[in-house]
Amino acid sequence: MKKFIKKIIIYLSITLLLGNLIGFTANYFLSKSQFYKSSFLVNAFNKGEKFDYFIVGSSRGLTTLNTNLIDQKLNLKGVNLSMDDTDLKTQFLMIKHFFNSGFSSKYLILTLDESHFKSTSLNLGNNDYRFSPFIRREYVKNHFDEYEKNTLGIISNANVNPFFNYSYYNFELFLPAALSVIKPNFRNKFDAKGNYSYPNSGVKLLFEKNNAIKQKITNPLVKEIKEFLKTKKCKLIIYVAPYFNKEYVFDTHKINYQIINHTNILNDDLKYFYDATHVNNEGRNLCSKLFSVNFISLIKK
Amino acid sequence: MLFNSLDFAIFLPIVFTLYWFVFSKKVSHQNFVIFISSYIFYGFWDWRFLTLIFFSSLVDFYSGIKIDKAKTKFKRKLFLSLSLFSNLGLLAFFKYYNFFLDSFSDSFQFFGYSINADRLSIVLPVGISFYTFQTLSYSIDVYNKKIHHTNNFLAFLSFVSFFPQLVAGPIERASNLLPQFFYKRVFNYDKAVSGIQLIVWGFFKKMVIADNASIIVNGIFENYQNQSFESLLLGAFLFSFQIYGDFSGYSDIAIGVARLFNFDLMTNFKFPYLSKNIGEFWKRWHISLSTWFRDYLYIPLGGSKGSLNTSIRNVFIVFLVSGFWHGANWTFVFWGLIHAMFYIPLFISIKKGTEKDSTNKFRVFNIFSTFILVMFSWIIFRSESISDSILYIKRILTFKSGDSFFTSTSKYLVITGVCFLSILFTVLVEIYNQKKERVEVYFKSVFLIFLCLIIAFFGAIKNHSDFIYFQF
């Protein structure tokens, strides 16, 4: 029995050791890559680089505004740091990541989804693991400590035990890390400025005449983001991208946010939509042009 | 509690410690640990159904005593009937009640009548088909005077609920497993090491092959109407290995865990995809069930002793019942029927003595063609309905063009690649071990570390799925 237990402990220890060695190596390569937005920001741009604006949001932020077009039109310098399937607290983490990585910007364009006008869930986001290569940074660690409910603390403890993290998220982290060894500049579905668009495929959506919905933005996280930006001398502009068959109206007098409201800017024209919540490439071009007009007028105020 | 869960990773070392270090002095103490831990294991899924296992155990324990002590044949039959009716009755109610009701209602509608069928919302107790068959084997064996009844209720309870094989087998015979509960177990180093090897190999098959394949298979079968014939073929191929990896993986883990407690469970799979014909396939696939049906259904029906027609009838019955055992759906019955049709020509040639021994020249071809037949039959098994399976097969045979689910995203393409590599690895390992005339794989302990790392970095850990055979 003694021999058996001894052997089990030795073999388990070797497995853990080798697993962590692989985990740390994978973490290193992923942090030096451009695969996900978190490492793309750090590796694709020079430290200390100044931007005129940066966009943060979910897939709606990623696919509605094209920074190439906006920069060309307004002669500005911007980057799109939106990530699909993320909520406001992950977007806040991206904002912190931007400034803590040594970048600065005059404006943040926060693409706010309707599900975050009032509140945000306190559970770990589906794509938060994409920040795990930077787990040693305090603000990233704090984020995972606060929101990860898993008893093993798979991501929270990845600074000391990356094995579990790279094993649990093996297809999301380990294989991209392996790819990054060969192609460190490979980007996961976005261009050199962080943009991505959905194709102009036909979409069948039923139109129903609805009245505009009066909405207030009361999510305390938005306020917190604004306070944070103040310390970084960056101004917040909230952008609400188009929805099919839905219009929101915001009372801008009662809230101290600058809002560019494009919820019904496309007049529910199906040729601009990929689905009910995302525009297609044609819709993106139009939205980016219209956004440029609104944006420049806000800057000039 | 699933084998591939954190709960089990905590549960197993605790039970192991209690069993070998705290309650190891007396056999009754060891059985008590097994009994309590087995009920906790099962209770993690739904504690209410513990009463069912207990009831089933109680009935068969009592029936066993009464059958063995009965002086007349009538009384023996009476108590055997009590066991059969209560076990099969439970199975029929929980597993087949709604199915029979729907089929009854559908048949009336077919003739233009309509009847009101009130379905019950019944939860199927996990593993009911496995443990009822196990307890039944006890009563039948006592009836057939193959074994004597036991008066040791704790040992009997532990035998019925033994947690490694409680929910998905192997379906043990009382003659093999029950006596092991009568003697004090002493730790056996070699057996424990081989147990660990089987557990790791089982996890590899389950988490790397089966769970990864399930992601692709589900995507293809859910939208088979839009898929190209290549994609559908891939779906059928991967499902063949998904169900193999899932079920044989579970069996390996179960046998391995049992060995840690110095119990021997029967081999359930012997490299079935290396079979040269359907007959051999059924001698290598889910052996505990096929031998159960052989001993308790086929032979009592007369087996192959009667005329050719009677024997063929018996084979058909066994395959149909075996299909029906898998679930309350006509697809399973149809699957059993198809296998009977595959097997009958071979059976006739064996019976007539005209069966040709396959030479090495055709060996690879025979293995390949047997696999193709089995693979197509799995389409029926996996489909929602018989018509779905026919359409699925029709799309393959008519070379239909369409979407390819596995190439729809780079992630699915990578998963498909991982599946292929792991399947290739498994087949090579099995061919090597078969050549060495082993019935299970064997590794040097150091290789286990490599295997553990492969499981960790290529297994579907986040997207793991339940064991397929839990639903049966």
C-alpha cells in the first residue's frame, strides 16, 4: 500500500509539474501574440502610443464601427478593442487594460448594449479567459478574484497554477498558444485595427411597428467607468448601435453622458442587417459614416 | 455523480482511505463502506431513487431465500415470478410507460380513431436497466440452482449498488461478484496499478475521443438535412467512436475503480472494431449484456438446439429485445432488427457448417466491412426517429451536396483533427495489444503521465457531456 500511494503521489506531482511547465510556456507565447484583443493591444502597438479614441463593446461594438473608415474620414487615430460575447464588466476590464498597458486616449466610445442599460450580471463572462495571459497584473487578478465562482479558482489561480486554466480552456487558450508559437501575429477574426464585419448575407426578420422606448442609463458600472476615465483624462461617449425593429430614446438632460444613439438610424432596412442585433458589412459602412458625423460634432462642442 | 467530475475526484480518495485505513479490519466493515458510499454516489444524482434500488435489492434478497428454500417447483416459480414482475415492472413503468402509451395512441390514430393518452412526467432513474438486470441474474441463478441464496443482507445490498458499475455496468453476475463480498479484501498492489492504468485509459477514451466527437456529431445530426454526404459520413464515423469511447471508457473506469478495492469485474469490451464479422463484434461489444441475453433469454428460448427456423426466431427475439433494452424508441428496436439481419446469414452458415475461416488475405477487408456495417447501424441508433435515419442514410448513398458542419469554424476543424488523431492512436494501441493477445490495454506507468497530459490539454473538459449509456 505504501508503495502504491508513494507512486501515485510521485506520478501526480510529475504530471502537475509538467502540466504547469506547459501552462507557463503557453501563457508566455499567448501573451506575446496578437491572437486575442488583450494581447493584440499590448503587442501590435508601441507602448505609450496616444490614440484619439478607442472603441470598447461586445460583438455589436466590434461589427458596427469601422475605425479604418472613421480615421480616414476624420483624420483621427483609433482602435477597436471590442470583443464578442462580453458584458460591461469585461469591457471595463479592457478599458483598465488599455490604460495600464501604457496607452492613452482622448475619448472612449463605449458601445452599450440594451442588456446593460440598468445592470450587469456579477458572474464571470464567457470570454474573460482571454485576459488570463495577463493574470499577473493586479487589475486582471482582481477581476477574476471578484467574479470567478469556481471552487478551484481555475483562472484566479492561474498566476501560480496555469495548468488547470490551460487544461479547462484548452481549445480556447492552449491551442491558440500553440498556434502563436508558429504565427505570433495571427489575429482571431479582426483586422490590424481590431475591426470585424459580418457578411452581407440575406436575413429574414419580421417587422412590427413599435413605439420608441424611453430609457435611462442607470447602470452603476457606467458611472464607475466615467469616474475611472476622469482620472485618465479621457472622455466617455456612449454609442448605442442599431437594433432591428427597436428604438430607444434617451433623456440626455437627466444623465450626464454623451450619447450617440443609432438604435433606429437604419430605419429597419433589412439590407443593412445580419440579424436582429448586428449589422452587416453594408450596415457597418453606413453606421461608421453616420457615426463620424455625430462624433466630430461632439468633439467640436 | 459522474466519473469525470470534481465531486468524484474528491469522493474516490475519501472512500479509498476509509476502506483501506479506517474500516479494513472486518469484511462487514468493508461492505458497510461500499454500501454507504454507493448510496451517496447514487444519491448525488437523485436521492429519492435510492428507495428504488433498496426495494429492488430487498425483493431479490427475499426471493432468493424463498426460491432456494422452497420445496415445490410451484413455490420456486412463484418467488421467481415475484422477482421478475417487480424488477421488470419497475423497468416497464419508469422506462417504457410513456412509450407504450404513445405507440398505443398512434396505432389507434393510424386506423382513424383518436384516444386521449395522458402521458406521465416520469423521470428515468439513472442506471435502472443495469441494476435491475444484475439483481434479476441473482434470482434466476438461484432458481436454476447455479448458486445458493445468501443470508448476508449487507453484502447483497453492496453487490446490487456497488458504485463503480452501478449506473452503466458492466452488468455483473451474482455468481462472479457476490462471492467477492463474502471475504475480506486485502490490498493488491499489482491489481491497483492495473486499475489506475484502466482508469486513465478510460478517461482518455471518454474525454478526448467521445466528448470531442460529440461536439461534431451533435452539430451534424441536428442539421443532417443540410449536410453534405461527406459531412454525414464523418458524423456516422465519429459517432461510432463517440459511443465506443464513451461506453468502453466508462467500463474501463468502472473496472479500474473496482480493482482499487480489490474487486474483479468482467471485461465488457474486447477491441470490438477489430472484429472480422458481426458475430465476433457481438462477442466483443457490451459483453456483459450480450452474455446476459444469451444466458437468460436465448438459451431458455431453446438457443440453437432446435430446427433452423426456431433458432433464427430465437436470434431475432434476442436482437429485438436487446435493441429495446437500450431505450423507449422504435429506433433502438430497428437497430436491433438490422443487427439481427446482419447476423442471420453468418448464423445460418455456422449452423450448416459452411462458414469459411477468413484467411489473413481478407482479414483487413473483413474488419473494414464489419466496421462499415456497424457504422451505418449506429446512424439508426443515434437518429431521433427511423425516418430521420433513413433520410440520413439516403443522403449519403445519393452523394448529396450541402454544408459541412465540421469546417464551419476553425474550432470545429481543430476538434475534428484531434478526434482523428486520438482515434488513430486508439486503434494502433488496440491492434498492438491484440497482437500481444491481451484483452485490455497495458501501459508502462511512465506512459500514464503522457496520457494524463494529453487528456488535460486535448480533452473536452469545459464542454464535457454525460455518459450516453446513463440514459439506458
